[in-house]
Amino acid sequence: MNRYQIISLPVLVCIGLLIISLPGYGYVLEPFNWLYLGGSPVTVNMYVNPNCSDPTAPDELASLQSAMNTWSTAGANFAFNYAGYTAVTNFTYYNFQNDMCWNSGSSGGALATTSIWYSGGNILQTDVVFWDGPWTWNTSWPSWNQFDVESVGLHELGHVVGLDHSQYSWAVMWYAISWGEVQRDLSSDDVNGIIAIYGTSGGPSLTVTLTPTGTVTVPSYGGSIPYDLTCHNNTGSTVYFDGWSVFEQQGGPYSQQVIFRPNIWVGGGNTIARSLSLTISGSVPNGTYHYYLRAGDYYAPSIIDEDYFVFYKNADDGVGPWVWQTSDDALDGVGIALEWVVPETFHVGAAYPNPFNPETTISFDLPEASHVSLKIYNLRGQKVADVLTGSFDAGHYSATWNAAGYPSGTYVYRFYSDWGQASGKLVLMK
């Protein structure tokens, strides 16, 4: 069976386009999108010249409106609006409207072509031209030597929303169609493609959550903050996206990217969950920071969803580094291996916070296994609490004293180990 290729002709002022294919769904034209229009859903007005070069075919407008409605009701945060008649019969650069039209010329064998003009990452205008040639068009059920207007229009409107050709022959965005073929229903591949660009109608396709699981205060010489990460797919279909994270100083210029992982996928209704750690070096300036995790298109850029938590890098060395770090970066689709960080020297940090109410934490580092005890005394030398006692392997540790049942005043902590000892004052203020 003869097949005629339906092709897209993206244009950069004159012609040219970089296409990046992402596996598993209707390929997305990067970095072109309509997101700059704003609104929810993102709505694109299309003007139509409904009569081809054949004035006896009056039903083509209804066919194209049906194709627009199919994309508008696909579940993505996107919609087409039929804006009225256009007299355009060929590509027209930046006439401030998006046109669908017919031309009696020849495109070299293509049934229809889509032209895209853009600036930066934003589509400014698209024009779709249906070409008359040695074939005929049909708006109901095409015969063996006719092509279906709605099927071809659905494909070309897919390019308008930002999709390139799919790798699947059963998808609307497959690159070719046969005489007599009717393809008026979007496949899961087509739907996943538009959702990957615009998210789902009524909310994002992904929900990202960050939850710190330990201290969010790091001393000036550096340390780590453990946290849990989840990324939930709110749709019934697989969603493909990039994941990246960055921490940014509040009121200051410092920022640093931590994670970048492209081409992640998560199945419909499923969740990616990881226990990770944010490591902050001593060279990072002291201050208050926001740590962001983002899911979306890194290169556009567009963000489907993001979450953050606040952490603090202190000039006070009262908090030692935490205990875990990742041996791999995040979101690679497999379990994250964690490794114990063995300190090189013995160290006991000052209590933090101090003064405190009602809890304070003392951290310590052991370069090798040791017996450890941590006791609290009042100023008369009486022991009031055994906070910690036992044998510990090499590593970073922290111990917390909850003094909710004790009166305000000054106390003394005494730390003992095979490697050394330390003591200091604690001020409980209620």
C-alpha cells in the first residue's frame, strides 16, 4: 500500500530546528511551547480557511473543529479555540494569528505541513497548510484513494501543540498515513506527549514532596541534611520528565545545583521515593537557604511541580555533620545505595541550641569503635540524666537531651570515650 508522509516543517525565521527525542511518548519539540500565553488551560486560537481549493467540500471546518476538540479534551492543561475564518492560503510569517488553510500548489509529496515561528523557547505562530495534489480529501469515510481531513488535521495540530513524530505506528503522531485510513483517536503515546508538556487539566501531572528527616542546621565547617523525596504521578499514564535540585541563599547571591537527572519516567499512579542527603561544604557562605527539587523540562525550562525546605548554615560550630551521604545522585530508577561516612578525627561539638528549651543536641565523631557515655549534671555536681551510654562503631553521631521535666537553670554535660572527653555548660530557659 502506498503511503504519503505527513511532515512537519518547523521554521526559525527562515528554516531550521533542533529536535530532541525523548523515549516512550509523542516526541516533544524542544524547547518550543505555548506556555508563555499563561492561563489554565493554555488556550491557542486557530483560524481556519474551510474550503480547500474545492468549494464543493463544505464540511472541512467541522472536521477540523472536531480535531481541535480531540486535543482540547485529552486531559492536558491545553485547549484549542476556533477563532474564525481566515483568507490565508499559504504560510504567512507572523501575521499575529495561527492559521489552517489550503493551497493548490505542491509540497513535494507531503499531504500537509506545519510551519512554526518562535522566539527563544516560545512559539509565536503556527500555520498548517493542506496541499491539493493527485489525491482527494474526504470528511466522512475515505475510499482507498482518498485521505481523511480529520485524521490529517489531528496530526498537524499535534505539531502545533509542540509534538514531533511518534515512534509508534498506531499513534496519531506517527509520521505517515495510508489512503483510506481513519485515525481520529489519540493513543496513550499522544496523550502522554501533550501531558508531558502542559501537565494535566486541573492540576500538575506530578506532585513533588521534600521532607527533611533530621537537623536542618549545618555548622560553618559543613555537614549534611538527610531528607525524603517523593514524586507522585497524578495521571493514569506514564509521565516523562527531568528532575533537578538547587539550593539558593535567601537574600544573597549564592546558589548551587545538586541533582540533574534527565529523562526520568514514572508509571501512572505510581510514586518514586528516595531517602537522600544534601551535603553542604564548608566553602558555602553562612546564611539561610532554600533547597528546591523540581520536576519538568530542564531545557525549556518549564516546571511541572516543585517543593522546597529551608535550612541554615551557622557560624556556630554547635552541630556536627549528619550521618549519611549518597553514593549516587538521585532519581535513577533504581535503589539508592547509602554509605557510612567515617570521620578522620575525634570531635565533640558544642551543644546546639544553647540556651535551649526543651531540647538540645550534642554531636560527636568517632574515627574508630569506642565506648561512649554522655551524662548531665547540675551545678552542685549531682547527676541528673544519662543521655547516652554504650559501644559505638566509627561514624558521625548526635545525641539529644530533652529537659522538659527539669527546672530552668545551668547544667553541665560530660562526654567520655576511648578517644577523649569533653564537657560544657547548658542553659535551660523556660
